[in-house]
Amino acid sequence: MNLPAAFITKYQKLLADQAAAFFASFNQPPTAGFRINPLKAHLDLLNEDCTHPISNLNYAYYGKIDGNGVDNLAGWVYSQDPSAMNVAQYAAPQADERVLDLCAAPGGKTTQLAALMGDQGLLVANEINHSRARVLSSNVERWGLTHTIVTNNAPAELAKIFPEFFDCIVVDAPCSGEGLFRKDPEAMTYWSVDYVQKCAQRQREILSEAVKMLRPGGRLIYSTCTFAPEEDEQNIDWLQQQYGWEILPLKHFPGMDTGCPQWGNNNAALKLTVRLFPHHYQGEGHFICALKKPGVSDQLASAAKLPVSSSSIDLKFWQEFATQSLKDVNFSNLLIQQKNLYNAAKIFNQQPRPLKILRNGLRLGEFKKQRFEPNHALVLALQPQQFRHVVALTSDQFQHFIHGETLTITNKAAFKGWVAVSFEERIFSWGKLVNNQLKNFYPKGLRQ
């Protein structure tokens, strides 16, 4: 790999006798990994090879997944770099907490945080870039999450809405991407010494807003996928000096390096941080630090449920659908927005400023001409036993269905209407039975 000359010079000086092994690691293939979804998946049914677990990480394995396979389409697995999986693991979110994933796209850390929370509490996943936020929302949907809000705001906009609101904030900051050079060689084309400095400044701006949103006594997890001290140790030293935060100790597992105090104003506490170098750890480059905000919060900022919809006419169509197609389902926070029905997540009740919400909890469906049409998110969020009718496809039928085709069901069913569609015991779509035809409601944007 032809690394930038200035990059080589910089790390020859910083790493000294470790530099040769460090540079050699860039000629090795990137490490692949994946996580299974504990909210859905059954390990004994997975098609993926789960014989190589990643030490010290929950539900995590080395290896590649089939992106077009039913495990992925049904939200049973998620492809993610093994190093990046450590961030959410160190955050250790609890089921009753309010958590913010501030720079969340494409959704790896969001889905992992939600899994660790058991899809409870409140998780706000934010991404400032609209197109990337849409990808984030799609992955949240596929994972079957019900207590996650996806927003598309600048950190400064969120800070005005959520002052001292969150128990835990994860900032996986946009960075110079040095740790991804072998996975994404294009990252080298825009790398420069000046670009590293620009990234470091942007990260400080993001952290300055995150500071405002964390409650006293709350914890912040900061991470990057770069080796640059300017973006790692120096930013953490700056944050500690600026705000008086405590750097929390992170347990170091085999292959992990400590942060380098000499790279960050000789701040001895930087040894508590984690560095992942690809010549020591089986994954891409990463830096992770945990900090605690000073003070103790006796009372958290108030949260309130969004108002329940008052449209009894529209809700009648939802109730008819639920009675005919679902069982043991009770959504208590129904909200209608522009003919879309949500089971809304809990959110801060004071919103004088705009909050761009792409996904507010679970989208149940849409009201259309005196009827209710369920959303793809709903079929992915429910357990198999919560559907009244499930149509299981053969391998050949599955391939035709994900192409968007209507299927002919030879054994005519004794019922008609909405059904869950499954393949290999994984529910992945809605269908609608009309006589002996299974109409296809697999989303057009996902068809292969």
C-alpha cells in the first residue's frame, strides 16, 4: 500500500521501533466481523459461521456475512469492524438510561447500544448528514428497534433541545480515517497534515456541544478511527483541561494498547484510554476514551410521552388490522403524524425549536383510503408468535419474492389479508393473501 509520505514520516517518529510492524499491517487484508441480534436471532439457526467469537465482546464474531442472505435481510446479523464494536461495549448502556449516539451513521454502534439496552430506555441516534441519516434509519428499522429516535440535526441544534438530558453520550467522531486506510484506501486521497488539524478542530466543536447535553455525573464515550494524536490524546487532554472532566479507566484486553501521555501534554490519565493498532489487535485502527462529567444530578431533566393520537376514526382502522393480523401486541403511545401511525418513543417535552426526526420509535404503518397499511418496520420488530398468520417460503419462492414478484400459493389458505412472510424461520416482510396470490410488500428499495 502506498501510504502518504507525510504519514510515513509522522509515524516513523511517533512509533519509533514499532513503526515497521505498524506499516507492514497496512499490507494485510482488513479484518471482517459481525454481530448477531440478541433481540431476534437464534444462534443454532444462523447461516453464518459462528465458530470464531471475538473475546470480551457480546454476540460478536470474526468473519464475513452474506449481505443478500436472509440473516441480514431479517435483521439477525450486522457487519461491523471488530475494533469498532468495543466502543458501545465500553459505553455499557443500561436498560433504563437515556443514551445519545451523536454521530451515529451508518448504525453499527446504534444497533449495538440498543441490543445492550435490551431495546429499552431511550436511545437517540443522530446524524447531521441527511443521506447518511437515512441509511442509519434503515439499519435501525432492520434491527427491529422500538425505543430509538433517529434525528438529523447539527449537535448545536440538539444541545438547545436536550440540556443536561442524557445519562450517556457516545461520540464516534468524524475523523481523518487513518485507521481505515486498508479497508478504504480512498481515505488516503484526502488525507493531509492540514486535514488532520481540521478534523481535530471539528471534533472539539462537537465535544463542546456534547458537554451541554450530558447530565452531571453522566459519562461520555469518545472514539475515532484514526491514529492521529491531534484527534485523540490531544483532544481528550483539551476536554479535561477545559471542563475538568475525569478520565475513566477502561479495561485493556489482550492486543490493546494504552493511550500515550507524551502525545497529549504529558497527561498521565491518558494511559487509561485505549488504542487499537492493527499490528497488535485483530481489527482496524481505533481510539477509545471514557470520561465522567463533574457533579451529581439529583433529578434528571424531565421527559414526557408524546401525546396519544385523538383520531378515533383513523385508529379504528389500525385496531381492525391488529385484531385480524396480530396477537399479544399492545402499543400504549400511539401518535399520528401526516397519516403515519407511530408507537412513539419517550422524548423531552420542551421542543420550542425544530427537531428533525426521521424515525420516532416504531413506525406502525400508514392510513390509506379507509384502511391501514402496515410498515416494514413493524414486521421486523415483532416476534414470530405475535403474528396470527405466517407464510413460509421455499428457497425458490424466497428468491422470487425479494425480487418483488407476486407468488402463487398452491395450497389455498383458509384466510385472506395481511400475513408475515418468512424464510428459514426468519420473518423478513409483509405479504397480503388474496385468493391464492401472495401480494408482495417487500420494500422496493430493498429488492434484489
